[in-house]
Amino acid sequence: MSIDIALVGDLNINRRVSTCEASGFHDLIEPIDGSTVGFGHLETILHDYEGSDLYPAAEAGGTWQRGPPFVAEELARMGFDLVSTPSNHVLDYAYGGLRSTWEALETADLPHAGTGETLGDARAPTYLDTPEGRVGLVSMTSSFTSWSRAGDARSDVGGRPGVNPLRYHHEVDGETLDAIRDLAQQLGFWVLNPREGEWLVHPPGLHNSVRRYVVGEETTTVPDERDLAGNCRAIEDASERADLVVAHLHTHAWPPDGDLSDPAAFVRTAARECLDAGADLFVAQGSHSPLRGIERYDGKPILYDPGDFFRMSDTVERFPADFYERYEQNLSTHPADATPSDGLEARSGGGPGVASGFDAAVNPEGGYHTGSVMGTTVPVCSFSDGTLDGIEIYPGVWPETDSISLVGIPRLATGEDAERVVASVADCSAPFDTDVRFEDGRGYVDVP
């Protein structure tokens, strides 16, 4: 049994790409279409701005993502066979937008995982049957609005639609914990001490929106025990019913002592636990812009972020009122009169001499572009009888263009661009003792 899995990061796509003849685009699609399985993360929702229970959420993932339903057919046409759906954007347009996305994916015959009508549905594996074997997928997210977490059904109360969560909490030293507690009290937050060495902090009246802090030796992040255990059970189940299992995590988190090119500590812990539970491959993504490294754990690959693939946030057609009010300080007109182009310019900063935009963060300094190498990758992981044979990495870039129709569409990197992208992956992989070599315009991870 030989299975090749081509993986990409975020699919922020809202335009047709089947009409694109740009040099290099089809060269980057080819390994996806030519592999046994093409996998990507759909970090947008698919709808036509109207429908049952479709409303813009008051709280979204920094912007309100949206793509037309035909996007699902475009993905299938390119060779994508499996998609993950849980993210901080999945309820940007409430439950109506989520259900519209499911409908579009199912119409295009694209199996998906990570969201559902209940927590059981969202956590359940999905499967893809191929001539070479059956592939299972369990997908989760650590970055989501609190109200978008799916809920379990009971015998007396129904469940709740949403994402399959992997929450995490902070371990901090005693001095830091005292400072957090004292500051929370000064700000009027609700503070609880349910057990020795643990504190819960949340706004008054929102007793489920909890930040959890536990005493430890250093400041770090730890996956939620219940969420991790539930996902590991789903992976164990999938490993009994599939020949190969992919575990996926959408996460925007980074370590406090690093930058966005580094995975958070809880991600590393979760990755290893998922592989121990029976997954054959773990892939995380969501950091935006930076590429992250590759680790081999017990002979199995961990890809901490292959990078964004489609980057079309700037061609979303419409935004709700909350979007314009969020960046009102950078608008040259009243939010009610602003166009989508006005809003996007305001989000980017609005030009010289105005208040900072979305990317001018104090922490991490530079926002999503800190530590970034502007590039993407398509790693192809080859397995024989469930054992990793090697990883071939196709590097990609988003060339500057004057054509709006080409914005956010990647192309195969060549020459110095290819070497630069692969070198970034190699640098990020070195701390994990993984060697990435560059040869003939591609990267390779060999298995001893």
C-alpha cells in the first residue's frame, strides 16, 4: 500500500482559479492533483450573503471571511480530496454560513472534518476511500471565538453546532500568577481559585469565558486535558477504520519567547499525543505568512505549518458594519459610507501618518509578518504500508502583480526564490533535528 499525501495550509479563496493561466500556478497544483490525496484547510466560509440563520457575527476572526459556494468545486477540480474546516472564521456568518459551507462541500463531494451539528459530529473522523487505501482525518482548532465551540448533546438537551476545539491554558511561575491575579482584581474581573495552584479569570457575567492559569516552573502553554483526550479517542477510532490517519490543528498561537515561525508548546505536546494515539501524520497551520518547521517523532512526520496557500482576504466582496467600525480611526469617511476598498485600506493602516492598522501589533511586533518568509510550500508525504518513506517539498511564492485577478494565487518558486523558501523550512526544522536539503528546485526530507 503506497499513499502520497500532498498538504497545504490555509485556503483563503473567494475567486475562480480554474481560469488562471499564470506561469507557475499549474506547476504548483500538479503535485496536489497527482498525489493519492490532496489536503488543505478551508479558512473561509461559503455562502451568497443570504439564507436561513445567516447573520454577520459580532465577533469574528479579525475580518469576516467569505467565498462563493462554487469555491468547493474549484478545490475539487484542482485535486483537493479532503478539507478541514474548524477555525476562528467558521462562524463569521453564524450557523447559516456554516451550514451553507457544508452544503457546498458535500455538493462537490469533498469530505470534511472539524465542524458539525454537535461536538460528537465535529470531532468524528471523516474518511476518503482511494484505490491505494482508506485515509481518515480528525481536525481541530485552538483558535476560535468562545461561542463557536461545538457542544455535546444530552438525553434531555440538544447539542450545539460549531468547531472541534483543542483549548489550552497557561502554566506560569508563582510570581507571574500573583501578578495576573492582582491585575485581574484591579480591573474588576471575576477571579476563582478552584484548587491549589490554579486560578480562573473571566469578565463578570461571562462565567464560561474562562482564562485558566496553573502554577508551573516556567511560562508555557498546555493543551486542555479533556479536549486532547477526546481528540485522541477519535484518532484511535480512525486508526482502526482507516489505513492512514491525518490529525490536523488550526492554530494562530506562538510561544511567548519566540515569534510566529515557532509552534507554541501546547501544539508540540498535542502533536506527539495525537501520533501516539494512532495518527500517521500531524499537520498544523494558521500562523499566516511564516513557514514553520518539520519534526519526525517516532518515525512519523509533524508539519508545524506549510504556510498559507491561497491568500485572498483582500478580495472579499462585502463586509458587515462591524468591520468598518473596527478600523474607523483609519477611514477617511464615515463607516456607514465606506466601501469594501476603503475598509481594506483602513485595515492595512490607511496610508502614511494615520493610526496603525491590523498588522502593526505591539506583540508580536509586526503582526502576522514577524519572522516571516513570504512563501508557501506543498509538502508531499509518501507512505508505504503506513511507514513514511520521505517528504518532497514544492516551494511557492505569490509574485507581485498589477492584476487583481492574480492577487493571492501562488506559483511554483524557481531559482533563488525556491532556495530561499526551502532554506526557511530547513532553518525552522533544525531545532527538531530534521534535515531539509535543497536539490533541483525542491526540498527533501529523507528517512534513514
